Amino acid sequence: MRLDFTPYRRTTVGFDHLFELLENAGRTSQNENYPPFNIERTGENDYEITVAVAGFKPHEIDITAQQNMLVVAGSKQPDSNDNREYLHMGIASRNFERRFQLADYVHVTGADIEDGLLKISLLREIPDALKPRKILIGEQKSAEVIEHKAAKKAKSGDTSDQAA
């Protein structure tokens, strides 16, 4: 199924990236389901991605965070001492690369591996300048401006504002 965003593209500016993300979400690759993962919201601005990496050692996993993108890659090192003869090999240990698109102001705060699960902690920190703020009506004039006007009138000899 392909979504057509043409009507929206005609009336919006700067949303190209969002439309590309939505269009690409429908495309699947052969490794789309490997390794399995969970994305969890753990707080108002906290998230955790859990990736099943059974059989991988910490030094075989590479986590790269770049602008709006988190890449988790696993590269299994061949074991030269492994002379095992498998009758059935159901535990996947193939190399992988999993990409996660991050929203603006979301960054990685830590990563840990335990019991075959890689947990990556994320935090969304919106800068104070972009947070909503209350604008008070009638508060735009400062005391300096009022005092400046009064001083200007006094210098010019205008005493019409003074009480008689």
C-alpha cells in the first residue's frame, strides 16, 4: 500500500522530511524483523529502546547517535575455536543494522546490555526558548521607558503632567 501525500505537499512548507518518513515506513526490507525490538515510553520525556541481541558481546555492538538518527549495528566476530557441529541452529547470530528515526531534541542518555537485551535510554529535552511561555497583557512597557519619558519632559520645561 502506498500513501499519496500530494494534496498535503501542495499546501505545506518544510514538512518534506516528515512525508518521506511516512512514505518509507511502508517499504519493507528482508531484515525488517531482525533483531526484534521494543520502544517504550518510561516517563513524560523519557524513552527506552530494547533490542534483543542474544549471543552478541558488548564489543560486537556499535551504537551511533547522529542528528535525528540512532543506528544500532551488530557485527558477529567469527570464532576460530568454534569446531561445533550444529544439528539445528535456531538462534540467529547474523550481522544486523537497525535504524531509529529520532524526533527533534531527543538524545541518547545511556546504554546497557543484560540478559541478551540491549537497553538504550533516550531523553527529550526541549530548549527553554522553544517551550510555551505565558505572555502577560500590558507588561511590555518597562519602568525605564516610563522614567525616560518623564525625564525628557522635565528637561524641556513641560510641566503639564505635574499637579498644581
